[in-house]
Amino acid sequence: MEKSFAFLDRNIEVSFATVENGRPRLRVFQIMKREGTTLYFATSTKKSVYTQLRENPNVEIMGYDRNEFVRLSGIAIFDVNDSTAKEIYDTNPVLSRLYKDYRNLVYFRIEPQEMEYYDLTPTPPKSEYHDFRKR
């Protein structure tokens, strides 16, 4: 499991999938922070991704680099406290370039349900599967 999260720590730009009207929607997101198995993100209430997450909080992300990738599915939860939101804003320079104040964003976390790690470099390829629902 640590191998998977270490990979996501190194590869913070991920494909981020939501559902809209029963159809998948995909975009690139940046992981803003990680605490243990919890991943934090930020968005604007003006973006369609916010509406999609409010209607259906099930998400899947995938990080990829050469022959390695991690896929994680989970639930988006909008209960990030103010001090964590401010920390995320203050430590991610892209946010301050796009938004004047940390309060112009909404912050959410993903509680993972399942995670898969693949490394296609060796023969046979390596894979790991983690089911967080069995905790």
C-alpha cells in the first residue's frame, strides 16, 4: 500500500473521473495534500466537477508514469476544516495564481475504497490490490 501512495506523492497530477447524467467525465486534477490514506483536493463551486461531486460523490483517479500506474476509487467528502483548507491554499502556488483567496474554493477529501498498483516493467508485471472497505 505504501508503494501506491508513494507513487501518488511523486505523481500529483492525476486523471480524475466523475459521473454526470450517468456518463463518465474525466479531467486532470492535482492532489493537494495527503494524510495517511486520505487525499485532498480543491475546486470552485462554479465548475461542473463540483456539481457532479455533490450529485454523486463516487470518484476514480489514476496516476501514470511510464510503466507504472495507480488507480484509486473512493468517495468525495466536503468536510475539510478551515485550517487544512488554508494550508492547502498556502502550499500550492497554482491556487493563488487562479484564486485571490483560499475561501474562493471548496476543499474535499477522498476516502479510498479500492486501490490498484501496477508496474509493467518487470516480467511478470507487478500488481497490488487494496480493499479499504474491509477495514
